[in-house]
Amino acid sequence: MIATFFLLALMQIKVPDAAQFVGAPQGTPLTGPQLERRTMEISSELRCPVCQGLAIGDSPSQMAANMKAQVRELLERGYTEQQILSYFEKSYGQFVLLKPKFQGVNALVWILPVLALAAGFVLVVTKAKKLETAPEKVAAAPEETAEDPYLARVREMVEKQ
Amino acid sequence: MNRTVLIIGIIIVGAIVFILFAGLGKDPQHIDSPLVGRQAPPFALRAVGTGETIDLESLRGKPVIVNFWATWCGPCFEEHPTLVANARNLPNVQFVGIVFNDTDDKIMRFLAERGSAYPTLLDANGKTAIAYGVGGVPETFFINPAGKIVAKFEGPLSTETLQENLAKALR
């Protein structure tokens, strides 16, 4: 990485840097297996902009590979997960986050399932309470049909046998 | 009870149908750029062919049109003549092409066959494209003389769409 930096400096090449968007790294530089693991974890939270709902970690596209390489480099430099997600969000907007933030219309994504669950619970409790009163009616039914002529005929045939 | 359930059901189904219907007219690849209204991310990249380094900072003082493209992109073939013609007709506007995920020889061949009127820079690792939130090519950014991005256009430009967006950079 240092060699690349000097080569780019020699060629006077300058690419936009994360520091301009999210400031200096606030974490610990990662290396080895931990770097690979965190790269995969963060890559699973970022949407590939040229795919249909795929994370950059799952996409075979070159664009996703570039983004994943950048995640890896930022972790190597000590950027935190929050800083990395914020860096990509500043370029692509909230679209790039596979887990939408709890704000604005996006908050509905989090609130609606809880509301639906609560509504379902209320419905089940209401139905269960109504069922509690239903058995009395069921028990009363045989009394009313005791004089059923068909039943009396069956009983008579059984007694004969 | 049945009437209440019916009303609730109609409301829920109606809301879902409305959301799906509203989404039908949208391009799934369209991304509203949070960069519009902000300073353009600075870059200095090597020009293909000449090897000269073009620094965005050095272009301050005149409108800049930054076009992200690639030789493997079909719509880029379509818009290239529009960009070349407008670059020749608008000497006070700086056009810059940025190519990513591509190679020098392919770019040189493309430009030799189809003409060139402005510098084409190579974004070797795609970092400039990422900083500009490029989702697919072609995408074009219109930067005013103060260095602020005033518009982003996705897809192949026509002379009308180019001039319509350029007008925002001239205000």
C-alpha cells in the first residue's frame, strides 16, 4: 500500500479520499483474518449499485469488487464501520445501505412489522376470549336434540341387539 | 366485526397497491445523488494517450462537465458523438471524460475510431467513480465555476439534456 501511495504521488495522481468525507480514522488498523472477516461483514451491509438487491460482498460485478477493495483499504487504515458506511452514504445516499436508517419514511420499515405483530396479537387474544364462551353453547346442544327421532330409533336398535 | 375487518383489509391492500404503483414509474437503477449542491470531490488523474495529469482544482473558474464512461458500455457509444460535438462548440466549458474498469489500449482504440475533443482520464481502481457515487455508466456531473456539483445525469446525453443541465452550471 505504501509503495502504491508513492507511485501515485510520483505520477501526481490524486483520488478522492475518505478523509475528505468522514475525517481521520477513529479506530484501530486491522490486519490478517480479522481484516478479512470485517471486510466481509461490512460488505454484506452495502448494496451493489449495479445489481438487483445484492450486497457488494455477494456480487460478481467489477463495481462491487472496487467497493469491496475500498472497504478493505479503509479498515486497513483504521476507519470504523460507522465511518465506512457514512463514507459510502455520502456518495450514494441511503440507497447504498442495505439496512435502512431509522429516520423519515424509512422508519416505517422498522415500525410497520412491530405494529402488524401487535395487531395480530390483539386479534388472537380477542378471538380466544370469544372461544372461551363458546363451549357452553356446544354442551347445551345434545340436550336439545335428545328427543331426536333418528337418535331414538338408533338407541332402540342397539337395545334389541 | 366482518365490516371492520373488510375496511381494515381494504386500507392495507390499498396502501400496498399505491406503493407498488408509485414504484412502477421509477427507474430501479436511479440514485438521487447527495453530492448535488456540494463541492465536487477533488481528483487529479492521468490522461490516456498524453500521460498528462489533469487536476480538477486547476479547472476552477469555468463550468466543467465530468462524464464517467467505459468502452464496454453500449450507451457510451451512443452519447460519444454528442459530447465531442458539444465540446468543440463550447470552448468555454471544460469537458473531462473519466473511464473506469478499462484499459489504455481499448480506450485509445475507441477514441481513434470515434474522435476526441477533450481529455480522457483513467480511474484505475474506480475510487473516483465511488467518491462520485457512480452506479453505472454513462453518468455525467455538471460542475459550476466555483467547483460545486449542480446536476447529475444518468444515461446517454443528448444535446438538449446536456445544455439543459449545463445551464444550471452557468447560473
